[in-house]
Amino acid sequence: MLQIKQIKKTYKTGDLVQHALKGVDLNLRDNEFVAILGPSGSGKTTLLNIIGGLDRYDSGDLIINGISTKKYKDKDWDSYRNHTVGFVFQSYNLIPHQTVLSNVELALTISGISKSERREKALKALEEVGLREQAHKKPNQMSGGQMQRVAIARALVNDPDILLADEPTGALDSETSVQVMDLLQEVAKKRLVVMVTHNPELAEEYATRIVKVKDGNIIDDSNPFVVDASAVGQEQHKNMGKLSMSFLTSLSLSFNNLMTKKTRTLLTAFAGSIGIIGIALILALSTGVNSYIENIQKDTMTSYPISIDAKSFDLSDIMGSGMDPNSENEKVNHDKDKVYSNGTQIETASKMATSITENNLTPFKKYLDNPNSEIHKYVGDVGIVYSYDVKFDAFAYDKNGALVNTDGSTLSVGNNSNLSAMNSMMEARNSMVGSSLSVSNDTFQQLMPGKNNELVSDVVKDSYEMVHGNWPKSENDVVLVLNKNNEIPLTALYALGLLPSEDYQDLMDSVENDDNFKAKQYDFDYDKITEQKFYVVPSSDYYVSNGDGTFSYIGDDESEVKKLLKNAEELNISGIIRPKEDASNANLTGAIGYTQALSNKVTKHAKESAVVKAQLKSPDVNVLNGLAFEPDNDKEKIADAKKYIENLNVSDKAALIKTISATSGQSNMMSMDSMSEVQLASLLDSYMQNPDDEVLLSIYNNSISSGSYDDNMTAFGYVSEDKPSSISIYADSFEDKDMISECIEKYNEGVSDENKITYTDFVKVLMSSVTTIINVITYVLIAFVAVSLVVSSIMIGIITYISVLERTKEIGILRAIGASKRNVSQVFTAETFIIGLCSGLIGVGTACLLLIPGNAIIHSLLGTTDVSAYLPVSNALVLIALSVILTLIGGLFPSKAAAKQDPVTSLRSE
């Protein structure tokens, strides 16, 4: 039962006020066919729209089965239309891009009914109107009568209590009108049918009740229904059901709509993708440039780590102090009227001399070994490399069987100036390279170790190619290092025993005396050169026990050295390497590269040697001479001098008595020139029976070197893992390098002055402007991206608004069958989602295609393939997501505008 109580409705248009309904009272039975007649403007359609919940009354009440709608809100009216009312319109109001079945299913879809159930109900409804076989067709493929029957099936599919028909036969011919009226008459047997019509004949023939309306009032009712108020009871307020329209349904509606205009949709998506194409190309170019810069950064960081040596000075501070006297930064405090002195160079030299500091690396290593230290956030792939002064000699035999030390000491030829110059240049070069890898000589150099205990780092392998053999697989394997022309220094060939050592003297004589000297070129087969063997002698092996707790050095005795070689570690040349083309980190300066595994083995051997164990056991006594390292007073020095003299041999005693005689002014004791060494030694022994303390102190100070514990341990090759000789910290970018520097500064703030770290930042010295350049490039690219985003957003907003205008009638249909404002907004949100997705895919795909010729142009212009624009998958996905987000944002206002449209006005639009 439907009750209309004192319903009033007024429309205001500017100053014009129109009273559509003036306090209408009407009670309608649950199943009857009511025809509402009246002239145009009488209020009959307004009454129908109020009954259907499309329009709101100003006052009064609409009561459906005892449920009052006086307090209804939008969601309640939406639920009412969906569950209680079905609409049949004069113009059918079917959605053209949906099939007949989908049109009928739509009301069920909004109700949240499952797909299988709503399909079954929709087909049953179509069967009731005789159109089950037409379910697959589109509305434009059907006649007017068929479309009206589809509209009736749609109105009945949710089994509503009320069916409202607004001029259902107005657009039909007489025959078809009869068919539709017969159908409505049948429907009225089970439910209330309210029809608005201008045709009194149809109303008289089919309706069971005729209500006439004029000027907003009911003037006649052929079969009034009087309700007993006492039997009805108190009206209640409640919702008539739930609404649930999924986003997938919204996508389906929008997708089908867009597919009816494929060409326009593609053009629209392409227009929206223009901004995405621009962004994608910029990002691709930016990624390529950044990748190139990143590779340069990594190469630079690998070549120039932050190096912290046990003894260091801040080169960047010294260079900044003004080494050039002509520099514009040099302050001048005098006129240019005389000749003035400039002390810049002396001041700089003084600063260098006084700026040398000793770094206590032991506590700093503890800081670095702590995994929770902040610095680990910025350390690069190479990591932190600790280096130690590993002392060993590597010997080889030349083809004549002569023993040579690879450090070149066996090739020294007096005070040859050219050799000295070459050695000086080598030292200077190694200093500027800033290598953190300690080496025992210039010929042998340790290779950078890799991660996870790999013998050779990928950094080295990426910079050098193996031209013969293999990379080291054990501590006994080494590699021969060539330059890019497959060459090796001539002096290194002599030092390695590949050329006869006896010819070296002739070579140096030619260098010294021949103004037109040209070195002879030698060549060696790979297989021949890898046959050369090297023998490692750790420094500790040069010290042998004297049986009395002291040790003697035998390194100067070739025969003793040859004995050591019999049990020495043998090294094999496993491979020959040379720098790759355009390698940035080909900075090995030695001819032979050995692994850290060899260093570890030599270090372990030194720890287990007799001389090291003896020195560790007696840290206050020098095991080389049995004397205290640092006597506390003169008395102890005198005692050490006596002990020292007692252990001298005959020749040393003879030399010492001559020195004492000359320095003491006692040369008149007797003529020493005619005395033999035995006699002189005997004379010294006699003198030591009652020596002068001052003379003994002089002997101690001038002839006895007590040395130090640390000096001895270093000479023995002992290495403490807690005391690295240098630390190299590698970063992957300039920003990370700067953050590492900040972490070191924070470390310095928390330790005492003697534990503060001083280091040289070569990157800061050599490449301080690179970061600025990178930032400028980044800002320019961001500006381009920002412009593209703005253009895309405006374009998408316009496109969505046009779609709203085109689908105005569809909005009215959706609202009529119960869709809420949120559902309508959701439909257009789905459409913007689809357009945004298509725009993103088209934009990314087009950009990727444009990169093919684009990269060819870049390579041609730059003359290199190092810079290649490419769009990473992650960036592509982000751009597609960005396109979707932008379309959703751009379509936000149009979607809201669509939801706010008046359903009655929307239904009247064409």
C-alpha cells in the first residue's frame, strides 16, 4: 500500500515560482492499474517522479507499506528506487552501448547480486516479455516495441512492488501500443502499476482506476481507496535494502561505452599520453645520463677512495692554502712600486712538514668493524679495505742461474743518477695514485680482494682482461700485469729474472753515457713467460737464533739466502692481464699482482716465527743485541755499552779502540798504525778493565742503536690485525662519499685529540665541481617533467568532462534504477581509470619505440655508446601508475559534477 499525504512541490526559477503539487492526498492499493490523466503542466509527471523517488517533495509524506519517507536521505531514496520501484519511460532509456541482457541486469548489478543469479533473473524477465532470444542484441538493433518491452523487463527484474510508466506508448504505433498495454495490464495483477498518459481511451480500456489531475490538485478519482487509520498503525522509518555496485561493474559499463567509440577513445588516450611520452623520454634520457654518471662515480670512487694512512696529511687543505704565488686568491698587502718577496712556497712547505700527523687506526677500525656504525649506510659495493705492511722478498733465477731479488736491490749499480731518477718518479707516482694496497716492493703489488673471500675483486676483473691463463685460484698464483700495448717496463724484466741480471750494468752504462740511447725491444711468448717461478722469503726468515736468546740478520749473505729458498713458498704466473679498452680503474702499478691470501699466509708465518715469538716474550729487550730498548738511566746505558763491547769480534774491537783514541784526545798513548787487529782488540780489552764512564756513554750514544719494539716487529714482518697501515673506504657516489666524510667528522667529535683521524679526500681535490653539474642537470629535467605533468592533467580533465556531457542520459538511467551518487561518480572514475591506463601504456610503448632512433642519434652526436637512454621497468610501471593517478585526479571534478546532476533533468537530455 502506498499513501500520499498532503504532498506539496514548488519549483523556483529566478523570480518565477510554480506550484506543481498543492497538497495532494492519494492512497494506492498493492495491486491495481492506476492511470493518471491531465493536461500538460497539471503536475501528473511530478507526482509520478515523487512516487518513484526521482524528485523530492517539499512537505507532506510518502508512505510505502507503513514506512515513512519523510526523513529519507539520498541513500534511502536510492535503495527505495532499486528495491521497490521499477520505471518504464516513453523514450525507453536503454543504455545503447550495453546489450539487452546487460541493460536488464543493471538493476540487479546495483543490488549486489552475484553474476550467475542476476543472469538467470534477467533471462527470466526477458522471457516474460517474449525477448529471451534477443538477449545478445544491442538496443539499436531492435524495434520500438521491443525496446519498450526490454524496458519493462528491466523494471520488473528486481521484482518491485511498484511499476511506474511515464507515457509508455507515446513513441509507439497503435498495434505496438496495444501489446505494451496488454503486458502492463498483466503486470498489474501482481503489483501496483501507475501510468501517466495523455490517452484517455487507453486509460479507460486498461486501467482499473483513473485519477485526474489539474493545476496540482486531484480533481477526480474513479475508484478511491480510503484507509482506516486505526488499522494502519504508526508509520516507521527504515531503509528498504542495501546497494552494492562493484568497481568491476563500473569498469564494465565504462569499457563498453568506450568500445563503442574505439577510434575516439584511442585518440583521446593518445592525447592524454603525450605528457607521459614526454616524461618517459626525459626519464629515459635522465636514467641513461645518470647511469653513465653513476658508472663514472663508481669508477672514480674505486680509483679515489677515502684513504686513511697511519701517517697522513690533508692534501686538500694544503692545496687550498695557495701554492701558486700568482693566484688571484693570494692576498697582497703592499703597493706595486718595488720588488717584494713572496714566502708562499716556503709557507706551503712548512705547512706540509708540520701537517703530517699520525692516525691511531686501531680505535677507528673498531668503529668501522661495528655493523651498527652509521658509516655503513654509505659504503659502496667494494666496501672497506684494510691494508697492512706485509714484509717479504720474492726471488727468481734468471736464465743464467743468477739469483735476483724482484725488488731490484740486486740490480743496484752504485750511485747511478738515471736509476735514482726512475725510482723517484715511481715513488711519486705511487703517492699520487693513493693506493691503499701495501706492497713489499714496486714490482710486486697486491690485488684488491673481492667479496665473500674471493681472491680478486670484480673491480679488478672489470678493468683488466685475461690475455693468457687464468685468474689466481690459490695463494701461490700471481698474474703478470701488462699495459694496454702488451708491454712491461724493461727494468721489471731484469728484476723478474726474465732478462740476464749481468746485462743490467751495461744497460745503465748506456743510459748514462749515450746521448742517443734507444732501448732494445724484447718479446716473450706467453707460455715461456709463465714458466718463470718466484720464491717468497718472509722477512722473519732472515733472522736466525744465536743460541743465547739473540738473533742475527742473514739477509746480506747470498749463500744463506739460497738455503732459505730451498723451503720457500713457490709462486706461479697463472695468468697475464692487460687493461681493457677505456678501463677507468686500471691502476695497478706493479708488474706482478699477488693475492691477499699470500699476504695472509706470510703474516701467519711471521707470527709463528722464532724471532717474533722471542720478541713478544721479551718486549723490553731487543732480541737482536740483547740490550734494553730504552734504558732508564746512564747507569743502564753504561752496562749495555760494556755488554755490547764484550760481544764484538776482533775487527770491530780494533775499529772501536781507534775511535775511542781519536775522540778522547789520547792518541799519544802509543802509535796504533803499526799494531795488528789482534793487538788493538787486546788493547780495548785492557781499557775495559777500568773504562771511563763518559767514554762508555759516548760509545752507547754514537755506536749502539737500541732501536724500538715497534721497529723490530715491523722488520720481522709481524702484522697486528688491529693496526692496519692504511684504510680505504669506497663509496659508489659523490653523495655517499660526502656522507662518509661527515661520519668521520662525527667520529672525530667523539674521540680524544690523539685519536682524531686526518685523511686526504682526493675526489674533493680533483673533482669538486662534478656534483654541481649533476644537480643542475637534475633540476632541468625535473622542470621539464613538471611542465609535462601539468599539461597532462589539464588534458585529462577536459576529456573526462566531455565524457560526462555525452553520458548525461546514462546518468539519469542509472539514478532511476537506484544507482547512488557515489555509484555514478564511480562509473566515471572507472572511465578515467581506463583512459589513464591506456594513456600510460600508449605513452610508455611509444616512448620505448622512439628510444630506438633516439639512441642512434645520441650515439652519433656523442660519438660513443656509453650514454644510452633507456626506461627501466620500474620507471615504466611508475609512469603507468602516474598516468592513472593523474587521470583520476583530472577526472575528479567531472565525476563529482556527474554525481550531482538531477536525475529527472538527465533523463530528459538527448
